[in-house]
Amino acid sequence: MNDTNNDAFAAMRYSEFRQYITSRFLLTIALQMQNVLLGWRIYELSNDPLALGVVGLAEAIPAISVALYAGHVVDQSDKRNSYLWVCGLFALFVGLFGFATARHIETLTDHKTIIWGIYGLIFLWGIVRGFSMPAGFSLMASLIPKSESANAASWSTTSWQIGAIIGPALGGGVYAWYGVEAAFGVALVLTLVAVVNIYFVSPKPPKPVEVKETLTASITKGLQFVFNSPIILGALSLDLFSVLFGGVTALLPIFANDILKAGPEGLGILRAAPSVGAALMLIWLTYYPPLRHTGYKLLGAVAMFGVTTILFAWSVNFYWSVLLLALGGAFDAVSVQIRHTILQLTIPDDMRGRVSSVNMIFISSSNEIGAFESGAAARLMGLIPSVLFGGCMTLLVVAGTYIKAPTLRKFSMKKY
């Protein structure tokens, strides 16, 4: 890896990687649409910030519970087939969520029952989510040479971010104009096309091994690899605690409805704004990857993420709020790109599923449990104080990581 002869399209020159990225892109649009639709409907039915937080908890508990087992299964299975099953089940759940949130359901039962029914589906959805990251991460690594890992990580993250721009805006817009049923119908079509794309990727069977490890030994080996690597553990922990406290995504329906008076289409724009900033930053990083002083850049980016969270808490102007969310997304993208590249460079091929499952536990803990923390804090402290508290905690996490993780602080991708 070096600064010269950097081919920004290196990974995209592999046809199966392009199929994977296309599938990931379409799936991201569909799932981001789903997130907006579920968030708006649940707050519409409950008018309770804690109800939004429970969404994250209902998804995180099963996802974390099955993650280590999922990593073991993926490492011993055909990588294409594992991801194909995940995509197919995603399509099934998009259809089920569309049915559960349809307007005519309100004529059959009360709001509380509808909300708990949605929570039940989210819990089952979380089980599938537990398999999605190990399966996708392992498949992607099998589609390109290791020398293109950093470029592939940039393209993978960029495709996700662009999908996350389109998805919320599309979901909020279709919801506002045509209703929740039409919005979930669009999401279902996109998910099915994503399934077809993965179907045409050739099978990727696991490497043969002379002696198969037991489930316990396999999981233990994956955990030991992560906890014995200070760079991996430091990067994952930094992301975990900064997003756990500093994320505001779960509270955006409240900001859109109560503070900014923007409606569901405004919520879609707010949800898309971080990904706009992230996508622009990732395009820059594709051409100019952070090869030198990587650790310092990682810490600086997370610190600025905390600063934008604090400023967002004070905003009462829709456009200023959108800008701050976009800036926060740009700084978060630096963290995501560096973390993904660290994992691609340092994990052996036969352990990608297991180590990725540990990564998924950290991410689910930060995102979904962070959503619960946001909802609970907003209920206890009030909306604005809870977001200010989260931003300040992010800055404290960065300071603690700087002091306690010198290996991560001094890490440079240039050495690889």
C-alpha cells in the first residue's frame, strides 16, 4: 500500500465484486427506507421517545446473541450461499414489516398491540442481522485480492453511504405522497433485485481443513484474536463508545416532528444527511486514503463527530441541522473506513466470519443499544440535554482512548 499508483477503481475492476456492491447498494436503500418507515410509524402510534429506543434494543439483543455462532457457521460454509440466504430472509421481513405497519391494521386492533407486533418482528429480524455482517464481510474478501482490501473497503462503505442517502429520502417521500404500503412495496422490489445479483455470484466454498474445530473452540479462537490485537480492539472500542453515546439517529423522528416541524419527508432528509457527508468524504478517501498518521486521524475524526453532535442539539433551524448531520456523517466515515481497512488487512481468511461477528457485536451495541440509550436518556433528561450529554461523552471517550491506547494512536496504514 503506497501513495503512488493509487488506482481508485482497483476493486471495481472485478466483475463479481461489482455484483456484490450493486446488491449491497440496493439492499441498503431498501433497509434504510425500512428504518425511516418503522421509526415514523412507531412514534406516530406511541408519541414516546422510549418506544423508538426499544426498536434498537429489540434488534440488538438477538443479533448479539447469535453473532458468535453466526461467525462460526459462515467460516465453515459457502460464503456466497450464506449471504444469499441472508438477503432472501431480508426480503421476507421487508414484506412482513410492510404488512404489520399498513394503515388497515389500525382498524383491526389497538396501537399498543400493533407496536408490540412490530417489536416481535424486529426481534426475529435481529437474528438474521446477526448473520448478515459475517456473511457479507467474508464474501467480499473472497471477491478481490488482499492487496485491494483498502480500496474495496472504501467502495463498500461508499456504496452503503450513497444507499443511505437515497433510502431515507425515498422512504420518507413515498410515505408522505403515497402511503406506507407503497413505500414498503418499493423496498421489497429493491431487496428482491439485490437477491438476484448475489445469486449470480459463483459459489465460494470454505477452504478444506484436516480437523474441524468444535463450536466452543472456534468461537474462543475468534474472540482471542480480537482481544489479543490492541489495534483491532482499540478501533472497535472507540467506535462502540463514541456512537453508543453520541448517535442521534434514533431521536430524529422527534426532532423532525417536535423541534423542526419537518414531517416525514423532512425526517427522510435528516436521516439521509449523515450519509451525504459520509459519501463525499469516502469519495475523497478513495483517492487519498489516510495512509500516514492513521491513528491520529481516526481520533480527530471521532472527536469532531462529538462536536457536531453537541452543535446539533442546539439547532432549531432545519437547514443548519441538516448541515451538522452531514458534517457528523463525514467525520464518522473516516472512522468507518479506517476500521474496515484495519480488519481487512489484519484478519486471516479462515477467521473472517468469526472476527467479523465480534465486530458486529460492537457495531450493534453502539448503534442499536445506542438507540435505546438515546431513547431512555431523552425520556429521563429531556431531548436536548440527552443529546448534549452524548456529545460530551464522545469527547471523553476520545480523550480516554488517546491516553490508554498508544498502539492505536500510533497506527499507520503506510506500514502495510
